[in-house]
Amino acid sequence: MTIDEQELRQRLEETAAQASAPRFTAVDLVRQIRRRRTRVTGAVAGAAVAATAIAVAVPAALNGTGQPAISRPMAVRPPPSYSITVNGQTQAFPARYVITPGEKLTIILDVTVPAHKSLRALWVGITNGLLSPRLDGPANMSPILAAHTRTPLGPGAHQFRLHWVAPGGMRAGTSRQLSAEWIWSDPAEPGAGGEWIIAELNVPGASGT
């Protein structure tokens, strides 16, 4: 049951009149009650504000930096770059050469490793439309014309001189690929690497194309 202030004041005055030496008047008591109500309301509001502040602070604390969590894309490592010369004809990557069955090819391959990087292993050889890199070397490269696996290949330019004879049984319109497979020397990414076709070696079709 709720007692309004007017009724409360009337009861307090009656009680005060019966007391021999009142310490507080009815008005004083009403003021004290109002002050208590104000303090209680303020405390409840303060608790609500504090709870809101905690709710805001928790995600920042979980982030560990006090800053909003931001999803950052992983850095993409630039691959080695290549320049190819086949029988005196130099082309940039990716290269395309016309060959004839049984032709002897002298291939000079310039490999550039990016700055501050190194390769733990590098293989260069002939593939037949299939790339399948592995940690222990190529699975579908035959023949392998160069294998640099004993020491890391540091940043900068490196040159390989290769020789290959195109199979005499290659038919018109068929091709082989000069491919390179590599593994980076990075303890944070053991075995990370890849395999690329760096030159197409094409036997012209019946029309000469």
C-alpha cells in the first residue's frame, strides 16, 4: 500500500505533537525521506551507467589492445621472378616457344629471389600439363633439369644453364612445359612454396600454328 506525502506529513505531525521533546519537525522528516529517495535513485542510475561501461570495456579488453578488433588480410609473399632464353631467344615470364620434335634446346634461366627472402630448394624441369608440388620435390616433373637443394638460394639473381631434347615422338599440336617448383626458407611457414609453368614449348599444329 502506498502512502502519499500529504498523508505521511499529517501522521508525522500527529506523532510529533504527542512527543514531549521532538527532535525533528514533520517538514524535516519529509525532507530526509526525499533526500534518501534521491540517493537511492542516484545509486541505481550510477549502477546502470557502470554496467554499461563494463559492457563497452569487455570487448576492448578481450582484444588485448584496447582498440577495436580489425581483421587483417594475410600478407602475400611475392614469388620468384623468371627470365627465359631458349636457343638465343629471350622472353619474360610467362614465355612461349615453338619447338620441333627431336630439337635440342639450350635454356638459360634467370631466377630472381625477392629481397629479404631465400629459397630452401628449387627444381626446374619439364612437365606434361600436370603440376603437383611436394615437400620432397616434384612428383610430375620429368626430366628434372636442375635441382638446387643443398644450400639456400638467397635474395637476388641466379642463373641456370639447362639442356633438353624435345621427344622425337611429339605430335603436331602437342606441347611440354618448362616448370619451376620452389620451397621457401621460412621457419614460420615450413614447406610453403609452389610450382609454376614458366614457359610453354609448343609443336605447331598441321596448319603451322
